[in-house]
Amino acid sequence: MIHIHPETGLIQVDEPGGTRELHLGTPEGFHLLSQLWLRSGWDNKYVYGFSWLGRPIIQLPDDMIRIQEVIYSIQPDVIIETGVAHGGSLVFYASLCQAIGKGRVVGVDIEIRPHNRAAIEAHRLHDAISLIEGSSIDPLTVLKVRESIRTGDQVLILLDSCHTKAHVLAELEAYGPLVTPGSYIVAMDGIMGEVVGAPRTQPDWTWNNPKAAAAEFAVGHPEFELIEPPFPFNEGAIRERVTYWPGAFLRRKP
């Protein structure tokens, strides 16, 4: 049981060995409240309430600000994302490419629904977006992605399609070699492992999730390191992000 006392700023956590007290004004208190907020947000489908330049994005805003920081730091020539859905994240990345004056986006999905394809292709940023339809781990699809990369391109890859451990591992094996040194491949939505028991979850998510896939991939691939991108600016006390993508960032060593 958790008791929150806004008037004193205290949080009391009842545990088997007794009651632990935290303060709202500490990083530990913030972390506890953030975990509760993430769980409540999952239950209420909070991330299903945002769009970017007219397209639904279905992402936690904190994560989009974080990936914006990474994109600005990396300055990629091509951003590859598996998983298209409504296309909002593709439009988001394309808008960043336009803002920094370089880059293009490639979206991959096993099925791009006609109304979503039409909306993406009609968008003002469509010239910066290419779509590839097919399973992200099908060799033919991987070949098409490879062919979209030009010699000398700086490549950033984001994995947001099927989130089973086996599928994400297969994506990491297929697309990891395309990542340029100093850039990342990101196994998104590891939050699955932290919300088991909530609506729309499965019991095996405790191990069957992208975070577990990224951790296993890192062990077998010493050319990558599992590391959070640095804060480019932080005058606060918080050192851990509020995220749906825990343990997601695999950086290819320079």
C-alpha cells in the first residue's frame, strides 16, 4: 500500500518489513510516482491521445523529446523505423530532418493500411518519407531497407513493430549491421515488462519483451553497448528518464 501526503510531501510505502518513507522532493519519490503514473497511463491508454502535424503518434511525449535530442546529436542521413501505424512518428522524424536541414525517413510495416498510406503520401512532408511494406524480418524487406541507404549515410534505426522478444532479436540481428558507429538502434516499448497484470497485457511479458531482447543482443554483440543517451541539458535532480523505452538504446561503438 502506498500513502501520499501532499501537505507534508511524504510518501509512505508499506512493505513486508515495515513502512518506508520517501519525500516528494527527492529523485526516489519522483521515480516511484513516475512508475505509478506510467502504469495509470497504460491502463487509460494515455499515449493514444497525441498527434504530430495532423497524424496520430501513439508515443509517450517524454520519449519523443528524448529521441529528438538523439536525432539532433547524431544528425542522421536516414532514420529507419519498423512499425508505421498511422504514420505520426514518421512525420515527427521527417519534421526534425527538415528543421536540421538534412535526413530522410524510411518506414517499414507488414501492412500499411490504405487510408494511412494515403494520409502519409498526402502530407506536406511526404517527400522526406519512404514506405516499405513487408515483414521487417523478411530477407526481401531487409534488402529493400539496405538499398535505401546510400554510401556514407549516417544511420539511426528504431524498432517499433512486433514486440515479442524473438521478433525484436531477429530485427536487431538484421538491422544492427546497418547502424553506423556512434549511432543507435532502439528497441522501443520495453515498458511491456513493467505493466504485466494491467489491461491488454500477457503474463509472459515479464520476459517476452523488447528490453529483454536488447539486453540479450548486447551480450552477444560487443560492438554495441546498452547505454542511455546523455542528457544534453539538465539542471534538475532527476537522472533517469520517464519512459516507455527502458533499456532500449543500443549504441554502436565508434
